[in-house]
Amino acid sequence: MAASGYTDLDRPPLSERALTRALVQPGALWSRIDVRTETGSTNADAAEAARQDAPEGLVVVAERQVAGRGRRDRQWLSPARAGLTVSVLLRPGTPVPDRDWPAAGPGVFGWLPLLAGVALAEAVTRVAGVDAALKWPNDLLVGDRKCAGILAEVAGDAIVVGIGLNVSTRAEELPETTGLPATSLRLAGAETQDRDPLLRGLLRGLERWYTGWREAGGDAEMCGLLGEYRRRCATIGRDVRVLLPGGGELTGEAVTVDRDGQLVVRTVDAVEHRVSAGDVLHVR
């Protein structure tokens, strides 16, 4: 009998060929699926591809990531094949005449990680049967625990959006955190821990929301993204403490997310402050 290419039967590898056959179709957003056994960072790989003029729609997936990063350079590590570690290359500032997509202005690019969060929450709920919510600006929550993180980075004239989702991670494999405790779909009682349908669901959802957003010229309200994000956002309606660079902070109620994707916090003096993701260290 041939030797297995992996040793943990609960964590089979992804098939690049099968994913490509399912997702890279004429007229589809996704142009190439690149599944790597191991890499430092899928975001770094996709960013390098962007600098080499790779087309929009590149998807980089790693079975094991050894130098992953979250916001503010926080580490994101996961055992091999225990999660989904994926980055997508998007070029929202480039018009696409064949699709009637106008160029989106840089002022709306901050919606891309929020858009990815909506697509991820949909996939987790539909495919895994796990109720998920979004913590503004970049976390997926199951209960009050962090199950995934999202990181968007500028790469020349492109945007790379990276997603790290804990799927079959066991309790003893979860990282220690200084913020929200971590969890996984396995620990949340997921109906399936099969990463293939989860990834397909995520990428199809991303394509659907991104297409609508591009057709609307990046207008999150017009394409329905704003309303859907607000519906799924667990931060809205909660008392929050927003830690800002330089040691400042805001405390108050998170009353909404505005059309620009900013969190609106009403302090005790009834003043509403708008904070963008790039200005925030933590929201607790």
C-alpha cells in the first residue's frame, strides 16, 4: 500500500485540482487556486504575486502557515490542516469594462475586510451549522470566542485579504491570547469539519458580495452589504472600550457601523465618535 501523504486522518489535505475545477470558471472572479503544503504567510505570498502583476482573483491557500500575522503584527498560527488559511488578491481600483465594473475609490477599500467577514459568517453558518457573528472590524465570533481573524493589506495597486479560520483545532492546540479566548468549529460542535466545502462556500460568498459591491462602485449601502454587516455585527449595541494608538481610549456604546465602515461610538456625554479600523488597537 502506498504511504499516505498525511498522518492525521481527521485532517485530509485540500485538492488544488478539485477546487480549481469547481471555482475557476469562464466569467468567474477566481483566476487561480494555489494550494501550498507550507508557507510563511499567504498574505505575503499573494502580495508578492500582486507586485508581479498577477491578475485579480488569485487565491493562495496554505495547509500550514509558519509566519502568519493578524492586525498589528500579532501572530496567527495553526496546526497543519487544522484550519483554513487563505488569501485573495483583489484589484478594486481597476475598472473592468467586460463586467461593467467601475473603479472603486480608495476611500471605500476599508469595506473589503468587512465584506470578507460577511462571506465567512455565511459559510460557517450554512456549511458547518455553527451560529457565527462578527466583531468589528476583523474577527469572527462563535459565542464570545474568536474563531477566525481577517487581515487586509495594500499591495501596490491591489488589496490582499487574508482569512484564518480554526476548523478542527483541538482545545490543547489553541493559542494563548491576551484578548478574546479562541475556539474552533470542532469545539463549537460543527456539523462538518470538512474544509473543502467550507472553502468553496467562503469563496463563492466572497465572489457574490464582491461582485455586487463592484457593480455598485463600492457603495456598501446600495449593494446591501451595509445592512447585512450590521445584522451580523455583535459589536453593535454593546458597551465598548476602544483602545487607540498613543494610549488614548474611548468608552461608550457602539451604536452602529456607518456607510464608510467606521464604528460609531456614543460616549456618556452623548457625543458620537467615528473610528476606522486602521486607527484602532483593540475594541473590547
